[in-house]
Amino acid sequence: MAVVGAVMAPHPPLILPEVGRGAEKEIAETARAYEAAADFAASLEPETVVLSSPHSVMYSDYLHISPGTHAEGDMARFGAPQVRIAREYDEELSERICALAKEAEIPAGYLGERDPALDHATIVPLYFIMKKWRNFRLVRLGISGISLADHYRLGMLVQQAAEELGRRVVYVASGDLSHKLKANGPYGFDPHGPVYDDKIMDVCGRADFEKLLEFDPVLLEKAAECGHRSFVIMAGALDRLAVEPHRLCHQDVTGVGYGVCTYRVTGRDAARNFLDQYEAKEKERLRQRRVKEDPYVALARETVETFVQDGRKIPYPAKGEVPDEMRTRSAGVFVSLHIAGELRGCIGTISPVRRNIAEEIVNNAISACSRDPRFDPVREEELPYLEYGVDVLDPPEDIVSPAQLDVKKYGVIVSRGERRGLLLPNLEGVDDVQEQIRIARKKAGIPDFERDVKLQRFQVVRHE
């Protein structure tokens, strides 16, 4: 007994007749696919349904698992209070998942529950499944801002816990696709939306789950996807298992993508160790990148690795150890850290505060890995996956109009009084000047309605 199958399914409230009141006919194809997916889940006779919901409790740095003995929820906020779902939790299974996560140092568990009620992304899938099969308990997982790899690892722990306890489990990955598929949709249109939907349906339709870990974070953000992390946990729950995938439906008529797929487990397949394969590729890519790194990046990397591993600051480079410019010139420097394309830390100085660029790099690299308030300090096990960027700033110059900016060429500093926000140039996902200024304003805490702001631009030499 273990994970015997899985379902990828959306959660539009509209699909329930009690909510749609006839409007559900607009997505009748998705409803028919949902019925088929529910028939599939029922045919597997699960003792426990493990369901991940993007609308459960969510934290940027912690993956919440719902605690307690039971939970219930309704669709009152969507005008249908009569639709009420109540489920007993599989406490033993969820406790074992929490214990395994602690052992594996994955930030996941029972902490921080704000609302115990079942959310609509849980209720919609259960609404369909419970029409076909009711003899199951529930484990509900949230999603988080932690890495896709850690979401996959949590799925692997679901499988391990199910095997240890002899549970017959069906995994349900609740999640809509892009929310930006049509100009007349509720979230408008972005060209990244259809790209994401085509790609995710291809990957999930073939159960080629390694590709889930390779999606560009900019694509995920621009497409305003909902379920990607939920799908990644599902993939982890099916790690090293042979599956028979069936793509049942994809609709985008409302401007939001709805995809339905099912996966029947047919045995074991050691070759489907997708996280291992992904990490091996990443290590080799980073190894090759480091062979080519210049002295600026090499100094940042050595600084971070030494500080994280040994807790000490490396000596400032002596003459002959780095290019003369790094010791004779002073400038503002930003050091940025990324893992799998996602920011992991970034700290910098707009103007120099140390004697030279080398000292600026050393001090800002330590701050980036340990003092960025947006992130926990970098852990030693993350070091092999870090990518480094070092931006050396030219002195900023005053400008009078956004027309003097170019997002590819210039960074921007927006200031008002003591508040000041900076954004570097040529960043992925920042495509126009107004977006660049908006982000810099937000970093400075300057609301859009405050118009009396000072603009400055600067250029950088980027080392990656």
C-alpha cells in the first residue's frame, strides 16, 4: 500500500451548479473531465486523499500542513452556503509527514494555522470525489515560497509516510493554470499566459515531471499561475513510480486555465527519479559556470562559502590576488544570490562605503547570504546550487523624466526625503520603465500618489 494514483484538477467555484446557477455550462468540458477524474479516484478506493491547495494557509518560508482531527468548510463566500464539506483528517499520516519533514530539514509542519476551515480549492475537488467515494480521510497541504525542489521533496515524504503506514493514498493536486489568458478575463491578458498553459499541459499530460522543476520563475510570475507548486508536490509523491497518464481536458474560456489529468500507478520505475536527475544537471551546469567565472564572482562565491561553512570572514585580497581595479577603485556594489532562477538574497551599496571594490564585495556578499531580511540565512546544503551576480555601479546622475530611463541600460533610484529605493537594470521580468519605477517606489515605501519624487539613473558593469 502507498500512493496508488493522482489527479491534477482545477478549482473554479463556477463549476459547482450551486454556485454557477447555469453559468457552469460555460466550462462543461471541464466538468465532464472532473467527473471522469472522480470516477478514476473512486476506482482506486483510497483510504486517504492527500490534497495540496494553493488557497490553504500559505507562508513564504514554510509549508503548512493542516493539523487537528477534522475540518469543514462551505462555499458561502461564493453564494452557496448549502455546499458544505466535512472530512476527518488522517492524523497519523500527517504527523508522520511532519516528522519526516523535520528529519529532512524541510520547513513544513503544523505551525501557523490561521484558519482551520477548508478552502474552496479543497472543497471543489472533494465535491466531485465524494459523489463517487466517501470512505476516506484527508491530509491537506498548503504551498509556499520555498523552492520547487523542496516542494518535490515534501511529495516524496508523502509517499514514504504512506508506505511506512501501509496507507492506500490518492494524491490530488488542486490548482488552476494561468490567470492571464484573455483580455476580457478577470485578470487581463499577458502573452506569458498561453505559453505557460501550453507548456504545463504538455508536461503534465505526458507525466514528464522533471520539467516541472525547470520552469522559468519569470514565466510563472507573468502567467499568474496558481497550481504549479501543487503539481510539483504531486510529482514528488509519484517519484520513482511508473504511471499511466491521461490528459482529460484543458479549457481557457474564462481567461483562467483549467487542466485535468489523471495518473494511475502501475509499478516502480527507478528511472523516474526526477529530482535526482534535475539536481545532477544543475550541479553540472553550475560547475561549468564556475569554471568561467571572473574574479569578481569568484570572490563573492569564496566569501559566501567560507562564511556559511566556517562562520568566518575571509581576509581582504592582497595585491596580486585580484585585478588591480578591485583594490584601487571604489564603487557601490550589489551582490545577488539565486537558486534555480529565484532570488535567494541581494544586498548592496549605492555608493562606496569601503576602501575598494574587493572589500565592498566581501562585506556585501556576507550580508546577502545572512542579513537580507526577506530570506533566512543561506544553509550549507544550498551552496552547490547558488548562482552569484556582482554589479559594480557607476555614480548615479539626476534625471528629470522617466523618458531618460531605459530598463536594459539604466538602473533607477527613486527617493523622497529619507526614503530611497533602487532597482538594478536589465532584470528578468522588468520590461518597461513604469514597472521599474513602480518596484523602486515600493522598495522605498513611496506610494504611487506621492508625486514629488527625485529620479536618478545609473549604469552598472555586471559580473555573472
